[in-house]
Amino acid sequence: MLYPLIAVAAFLAPAPSEQIGLLEWKFEKGKSFYQTMTTTMEHTLVVVGNTVTSKQNETWVFKSTALKQDEKKNWLLTQRIEAVRMELDIGGNKMSYDSQKPAGAAPKAFAAAINPLVGAEFTVTLSPEMEIIAFDVPAALIKRIGAVDPKMQPFVNHILGDDGIKQMAATSFGSLPNRRNKNEAPRRSRSYRRT
């Protein structure tokens, strides 16, 4: 009567670690890939006894190209913003923007600040653990966008500033639990918080 018990135990036992499929980044020099990142934020503020709710949905489409890998196995990639879609609702005042829709569909100042982001390129250097080592956003791009409407400069600095780029790259590349081998615990990239 021991045979059925052994058969059940074998059936319920976890698979050996060698059979676990791994998800990890595999970059190839010169090869491009696309990512879509969507963020939803909700804020509730009480100002002088009045509650103001704001909601924001952002969708970014990135094209990344692996440029080279150095002797330490770090990867240099370019990221290009291919498309942007945003929906804002601040206390019932709604604005939306979609870079793939005809001009004039979004408020002029809002569109003027975001339009130059589409096609913008920056570089990111990633460690083998998918941690951001370095990134570069051309200063001329930040200045050009801010010159369109100076009131939008804080928004531009938020997106293309150190924290904004770190957050986008950490979200893009830190999403997979990169491992060196099948028996090792997953590693997570540090996450960067927007403030």
C-alpha cells in the first residue's frame, strides 16, 4: 500500500530548479525593441477645506536600441520616445493629448510642451543586474522644450530630469527578475520614486 502514497508525493513535489524558465533581458548589438509603459496616478488634496482630486494617465512608447556592451558586461542603449498619450483630470478640468492624433486635438500649451518629446533620444547605461549606471538627456532638448512655454518648464524638468529618466528606465528594465543562474534568487533593480 506504499505505492499510491509515493505516487501522490511525487506528483505534488515541486519541479527541480533546472526546469524553471527564466525571464531575463537578452540584448543584441544593433537590435531594437519596443516597450509601452502606462502609469496611472490619483491625488487627493484638501486645500482650505476643499477637496481637489486629480487623475493622470500616461502612456509612453519607447524604442530602445542596444549600442554596445563593455568589458564589465554593462550595456549602453539609446531610448527614443516614439509616442505619448496623456489624460489629465484636475478637479473636473480635463485635458488630453495623443501624439498620434492630428494637431489641434489637445490644448495648445500642453501640446507645445509634449510634442518635442516625441522623437527625443537619450542614452542609458545598464549594469548586468539592470541597474542604471548612467543616463544622458541632451541639455539642448530640455532647453528647447522649456523655451516653447516657460510655464511648462517644471513639467519638462519632472519628465526629463534625473528622477524622471531614472523612473522610466527603472520601470522599463527593472521589470524582469534578472538572475545569473537558475538556482539563484531573483535580483531586483532599485526603483526610483518621483517626488
